[in-house]
Amino acid sequence: MQSPCVANCGLNDQDYCMGCGRHIDEIVSWSQVDDSRKQAIIDALPARKKAFSGQQNTQTQGPAKWHEAKVRLGLE
């Protein structure tokens, strides 16, 4: 299943990407989860994006954030 990434990464205060609507943990674990979980994430995106309307990117999705999520998820 294709990633919903839109290559416009920037995280809000809750670590959700303002481009695709996924949480950093969902982004990092995308290649590890099965298609049913991916579909559940994709299904949640329209409501998330609506809820984020008007919010700003407050942080970048850089290497430190990526590493932090991988450690939290036990992927590193």
C-alpha cells in the first residue's frame, strides 16, 4: 500500500505531520505495519486534516525526531 506522504513534512505540537496528517510514530513504522493498519491510518487522515486546519508547523521532522520515534517504537 502506498504511503500517503505528500513531501510537505512539518510537525505540529502533537507530532502530527501537517502535510500528510500522520503521527511521527505512524510515519516511522509505516513499512513495518500490515495493510489493515495502514488502511486504518489512511481512513483517519481526512478527519485529522480537518482538525488541524489553521495550525502551523512548529517543528521539523528531522533526524532527531525520527530517531526518537524509532526508539519509542522499539525499532532501534
